[in-house]
Amino acid sequence: MGSLLDLLTMPVLGPIRGVIWIAEKVNEQVERKLYDAEAVHGQLMELELRYDLGEISEEEYLKAEEALLERLKAIEKHKAKEV
């Protein structure tokens, strides 16, 4: 009976399930990128290089560094919740 019901509701529920599946995949990718500690470490290294080359002031460096370090803390907190 379940198969018959699935078949009958496919025209209505099929597209909805497809949209839900796509939304879940997009969410997974966004979370993966948002909580990528390696990317933040790379940004910290790039920031330090820009400061060393004189492209940014010490004030800009410190402000950006603080924001990136806060982001790393948030990533660690998020990963601790998952475990």
C-alpha cells in the first residue's frame, strides 16, 4: 500500500522532496565553508603577510586579526557541540 501511495503522491511531493534535498545539500556546503578552520588560518597568514608588506596599518591588522580569532573560537565551539 505504501508504494501505491508514494506513486500517487509523486507528482505533488516529488518536487517538494527535491527542493528539500537541494536545500539540505546547500546547507551542508555552507556549513562546511563557514566552519573551515583551515581557511581561517590561511586568512590569518595572508593578513600577516599584508601587514608585513605594509599594505595595511597596524590598526587594520589588529582589528582583522581579532575578528578572525573570534571566528576560530566560534568554529572550535561549534565542533565541540558536534562531538
